[in-house]
Amino acid sequence: MSSVLERRREYLRLMRQLTLKNGFFTVADIADLKGHPRSTVQDWVNRLIDEQCVIQKEEKRGRAPARYVASSAMLSSTCKRIFTTVDGDTVAIYHECRSSGCAAFCAYHHRQAGGVLAGVSRDGMLLYEYATIGSGSADIGLYPSSAVGVTGIRKENGYIVQQIRCIGGPAYSLTEMMGMAQGVVAISSQKRGPLVEGEVVTRALTHIIIGIDDTDSRDAGATFALALSLLQLLGKMDGVIPIGHHVAMLHPSCPDRTAGNSCSFIELAAEEHMIASIHDSAVRFVAEESLSPEWGVAIKHGFIIPDGLRAFGYAARRSGVTPAAAAATAAEFGITLAGRRGVIGALAAVSLCGHSNTFLLDPAREP
């Protein structure tokens, strides 16, 4: 019995060390360190999961092995999810926090620090930032300097690497918390005097915007509700991360409107191999659940909205536009359309992505 307990302690010690160092461990990691067969290590992992000493962080996906963390090494983390999408040379960074106070703190200091970030916004617990691949200087230190900043972004073999410089609380977050966030593939850090510098690695995901409209009738249904259900459906697929759901108002006097003439769009981050399934599932779901035969769907890859596409959305807010104009605009910018008259509002919804809710909900507001 004593030898069994000793092996248990040794396995747990290694699992804790790797969890604290990398944010996770795999069966292969332990097997290589111990020189034991992987089947033996897997048996111990399963046993420790049953004892609630180990938690599975990510399931096995293709050639990527399952990832685990030692629960006794897991600290209470405010970082829930960290993931990135890419559009050309621009990267969108999403950091979902469990604390509105911490999200506000990071938004303030990231914005003040400069570095490579071109835009920083916050929607509730979700902090989203835009950066161009490259590097930049940031003034990091104690007040009045910023406590944390992103000083570099690079893309490597399908992954995004964020270079972060920080001090104080953010340094603790980088070394002890961010590695526990869903979406983080790897993390490293080193102390340089009073500062901590590190790298956070996430997958370079595809950004998908899906607009829908004309799914309700004059007596029942609501496009916003169907769009939210679609987000929940797609967000449960492996390799897909839901980002958000928005409502936008179009021309309020449109004669074909069922009520106030609002449309909706959702945003997703997806692995490339999931894109075709997302398209098929989105169109099929809207077609089956719509209460109107005039439903429409528009699907765009990437978060950058060209001026010509924006112009279509602005026109739909000021006056009526035609299905022919929607088809021509979609073809010009590589956007997939499906359905009937609702493609006008669906494309307009996509074209308005990136605006504030205040703008989206007031069709009289100028950009």
C-alpha cells in the first residue's frame, strides 16, 4: 500500500508542477518525465479524476491530446476565456473576465499603455481589443505609468502570440491565472527587474459574422430571439467559440416591416475546419425555425468592414434598398447570402458590425 501511495504522490507532484508552469499537462508529458507507459499514466489520470484531484481541461481533438490540470494547483482565476481571431494583418483579442472590476482595470491600463493595440472596448465582462501584427513600445510601471500593456503580436503556424509586459496585480494574473483560461494553448513568463514579461499563445481562429432578418410574422416570433438561439446552437459545436449577439434598427418606415424593423447579427470564432458546418447549420436552422418565408441569412468571414459594405448598412437605415443591391454588394465583398427578402436586413446587420449599441439601436444617429 505504501508504494501505491508513493506513486500517487509522485504523479500528483508532477501534475501540479506542469499545471503551474504551463497551465495544463498531457498524458505524454507525464509519461516522458517518468519513463512510464502512457497506458499506465492514463490509468492514474482517470483514477485521480475520479478522486477529483485532476480536471480535464480540453478533450482530445484530432492529433491534439487531451489536456488536464491538477485541481489542487488551480487558483481562483478571474480569467474565463482568452481567444483570438485574425483578419489579414489585424488580430482581434477577446478576454472574458469573471469580474467587471478586473475587466474595467485591464481595459483602462491596456488603453493607456499604447503598445500594439489600436482599439480597446468592453462589453460587460468581455474585453475586446484590436492590434496589428508587429511590436510597439509601452510605458509600464507604477502610477502614473500603466500597469500592463501588449507590446507585440505575431502569428506562428496557426497560432497568435501576445507579448505582455506588466507589474503588480497584472503580473500575478499573467503568471498564475491566464494559463487557466479556456482558449490559452501555452503561456510563459520571466521576471525582468520589477516587471514581468510573458507570452500568451492562442489559436488563430476565423471570425464569422452571421446576420439574419425577416424571421418573424406580424403575429408571432422575433428575429432577435432566433438569432440568440442560433448563437447558442453554434456555440456548442467543437471548435467554435461564441462571441456575442447584437440588435440593429433599420429604416423605421419600411413598408414590409413586421414591427419596428430590427435585424440581428451574431459573432463567432471558429477553427477553419468548422466553417462549412457553421454555414450549413446556420442556414438550415433559420429556414426551419423562421415563421416567415421571407427569412434571410448573410455570412461574412473576418471582422474588418470595408467602406463599401458599411455604405450598404447606412443606406438601409435611411431608406429602402433592393434585393438586387444586396446581391451585388454581397458578391463584391465575398459574403454568402441565403433566403429571400430578408437578405437585405441580414446583410445590413453584418455591415453594421463593430458599431456601438447606442448607434445600432438609433437609426437616426449618424456614423
